Amino acid sequence: ESAFKEAERQSALEAERIKNGLSSFLTENLKSVKALGGLDELEQALLSKDGDALVGANFMLDHFNDALGADVCYLMDNVGNTVASSNRNATDSFVGENFGFRPYWREAVKGNPATYMALGITSKKRGVYYSHPVYGEGGNTTIGVAVIKASIESIEQ
């Protein structure tokens, strides 16, 4: 009986450790996507959509992607089209794709940051999508959505 109680106690501790690890993993990029969504380069790319503005946005998306070790960072407009992405030169680029049906976009375009786990439609890779609204001048109107997609390989392992 004592051995069973000890095993139960150990199982409860392990379950709590796993829960805390998952919770930490799922919240680790929330601050990063908020910072990404607040960058002037992303706002300018959505407002002007000219080449120079997109170059600036792509540079920032590349920087965040490299710094975070993410799968991809991208910028969506207010109808769900991907206008800039760190994977823009890949065969499975997100640029030009519309992900407006995804819950992470639908929440963020309404002004609510979101976290969503899913299988990528384009990449065919499972991941965690972190999204945050990008606001126009004055910070009152959502003009787009910044997204960081992170791998869930460590959770699967």
C-alpha cells in the first residue's frame, strides 16, 4: 500500500511537471509576437504595400525567425492574405496564401492575441501559431496580423 501511494505521489508530481513544461512552451512566444506586431516596418508594409516597405518587413520577419529559431514568421493583411514572410523564397512560401479561415488570424484581426496548434496547410508540418494584431496609426484599428509559427517537435519527443 505504501509503494502504491508513493507511485501515485510520483505520478502526480510528474504530471504537474509536464503540465508546467507544456504551459511554458505554449506561452514562450507570446511576448515575441507582440513585439513583432508592434514594429513600424510591419505597419508600413500593410499601409503602403510598396517594395521598400515589404523589404523592411521581410528583414524584421527574418530577424525574428532567426533569433527565435521559429519555423516561420509572417505578416497577414486584414483579409487573411500573407503579404510578407520569412519563408518567402522557399518552395512552400506562405506569401500570397490566404489563411483567413484559421482561428489564430480570426482572433488577432479582432484585436485578441491568440495561440493555436495545428497542422500547416502549406507546410504540412505541425506547429504552434502565435498571432498578434498589427495596429495602424493611433493604435485603434487592426490593419493586419503578425504570426510566429514554432515547431512542436520537442513536445512530440
